Amino acid sequence: MGIFQIEGGHQLKGEIKPQGAKNEALQILCAVLLTPEKVVINNIPNIRDVNKLIDILSNLGVKIQKLGNGKYSFKSDELNLDYLESEQFKNEGSGLRGSIMIVGPLLGRYGKGYIPRPGGDKIGRRRLDTHFEGFIKLGAEFRYNKEERFYGVEAINGLKGTYMLLEEASVTGTANILMAAVFAKGTTTIYNAACEPYLQQLCKMLISMGAKIDGVGSNLLRVHGVESLKGCEHTVLPDMIEIGSWIGLAAMTKSELTIKNVSWDNLGLIPVTFNKLGIKIEKKEDDIYIPSHKSGYEVASFIDGSIMNISDAPWPGFTPDLLSIMLVVATQAKGSVLIHQKMFESRLFFVDKLIDMGAKIILCDPHRATVIGHNFESQLKATTMTSPDIRAGISLLIAALSAKGTSTIHNIEQIDRGYEEIDVRLRKIGAKITRLD
């Protein structure tokens, strides 16, 4: 396993460009299975999770060409569906949660789709019920092998459009059902659909391929089935989670940073939520400029004077993927804040590492933590820690870059799953970070 050694306490300076969005790329890559024609995708991030999915597609028979940095072409005209029931696929598919989204396209186009129970972050229970309940409502038959933990759906007579009210606004669940429904006969109505920018991007890509979808950007989607889809070219948005990570990094290290080409229209509540912690963010065309917070930053209060509460919610609420960053940034704020992680029950269990570094945090329960900020009067101390998942890993890295002394982070493969060449990019703006085997 890899290790990062970080010499903290240094101010950073310069420009950094966000990578392509991981969560969008995983959806878009699965959508190439919907057509036998060529699909070209730009701005694909070079990260572990995305590269694993590209390998799975290649083994499934998709013809893949790298056309440039982050630019690939895909052609799914001769797929090997036997691969889906092989031991190789059971091993490869189980290591990546995003692999679940190949089921919808395959079910819609070929009438069958299989997947081993997918892995991913250890952040609590992440049920797949929404995916398979949607497929069943479209007319598919479901089966599950408990011994092999292997799922399957089949629709011998094809899929039929229907109305469905999703139990939860699952992003991957909505994407999966949507990709199956584009080939269903008649009209499919999906209510309580996820409407994140990345889901909107998937809808726009499908429409450019010939799909008929109404309600893009809302939680009520109507899909009118078509016989086939054509090829297209699509560009992945910048990663809003990485953008939020760089904002937090700038604040914690009192650095002056410019984040380039952020797609402001798709950031939602991210700038506003950082403002609640007192972080100044300036919009310069499509860039974000964060001035050096030399005098620190102060947590705001609610109108009635009560303690600030920052919590996550489905879009257009604040994304759960940035709550770990907010928690770390709050450790050096002036004032106190309650961080409420509503959507995953194990995502706050990394705070013991921050407490070891000297942070004042009270873990109230698996979902809530109260942070009493230091106001930079007491610097975090370097320590040795292990990254439990992608978002906790980047949060610990930010804490280490602000801390006094040299920290060591183990299991950095978790960070590499979501952040492209992060050590190389951070060194370019002045970070003292070394990757060791």
C-alpha cells in the first residue's frame, strides 16, 4: 500500500484546475453500452475508480481508444455478454460500486444484466433496492444468489414504460433506471428522481443520442421509449467535490489560490456553505479566487443567534461528499458549528484522527459532531493515520497540510480512487508532499 508523507504548515499559492467529475464519469461511461455507434467522451479523470470501470468495459468487449489526455472513444458493437457470468467479472465488478450502473443499459438493450454485490467506500449501508425495484416495475424479473452475492435481472419480453415513485432520490439508482427506460415501450415516469448536475449531464447526453426525456433538472422525469440510440460526443463537468476540497485547503493553510474553470452554474450551495464558515470566495469569470485568510475566518450564526448547523441533503441541498471537508475546516474557525451527516451513518468515524491532532470535536453520535474552532490559536499537530475512504482521506490530507510537523497517511489508494495525481498537482502550488511505496 502507498503512503503520503506531508510536511505541514506551509502556505500555498497559485492556480489549480479541477479534474473531470468522478461521479458523472462513472454514469457516462456506462451509457456507452446503449449504442453500437462510437461515443467520444472528453475530460475523463485519470483515477482508480474510473480506470477500473474502463477495464470492465474493455473486458466486456467495448472497443476503447485513448484519443488524448482525458479523451476516449468507445464502441459497443460486439459485446461479450458471457463475461458477465464469469469469475473474472465477479471479482472485478465487486471492487467498484459504480459497476452497478452497467445493469440498466444492458437490461434495456439486451434484456438482461448481471452484477456482483459492488464494493466502494465503507461509509455505512448503501442499499441497492432502488435500482432493482425500478427494474422490476419496468417488467424485469429479479434473482439473487446469496452464496455468490450475485444479482441478475432479465426481461425476456422487453421492458414496458410505467409510473414509479422512488423510495429514495438515489443518484446511481435514478441513472440506472433511466438508462434502462430509454428502450422501454411507452412512457416511463420517474418521480422523486435525483436531479444532481451529473444526472442532468447524463440526461443531456442521452438526448443527444436520440433519447426522449422530459423534466431534466427536476425530480420528475418522463422517458418516452425509443428503438435505438446513436453515437455522440460528450464533455464531463469539473468535479464539484474536488473544487470544494481546494476551497477547504486554501482556508486551512491560509493560502491564496485560484481554482480554474469551475462551472459556477453547477456548484449549487457549495460557495454559500463555505461562506457560513467565514470563508471568502470571489467569482472571477468562471474561476474561484480564495484570498489568503491571514486573520482567520469566523463561523456565522443563524438569525436567532443559535449555533450554526451544516447538514447534507439530496440536490439541490448540500452534498454529503463535502461534509468531511467542512468538518476539518471548522477545526480552525472562530466559533462553533454542528456538522450533521444525515445520509450515511459511518462517514464521521474518522474524527478520532483529528482529535489525535489536537482538534476540539465532540462526536455526538454516528451522524453528528460538534466542532469548537481553534481560530488558529492552536495549530493541529502532525500524526500517523490511515485513510478509511475517499472523502475522509482528502480531509485528513488537508488537515496534515495545515498541521505542524510531518504527518504520514497510509492506504492512500483510497484517495487515488477519487483524486487524479493529487501529490503532483499539490506540489505545483507549493505543498510538501511525498509519495512512498
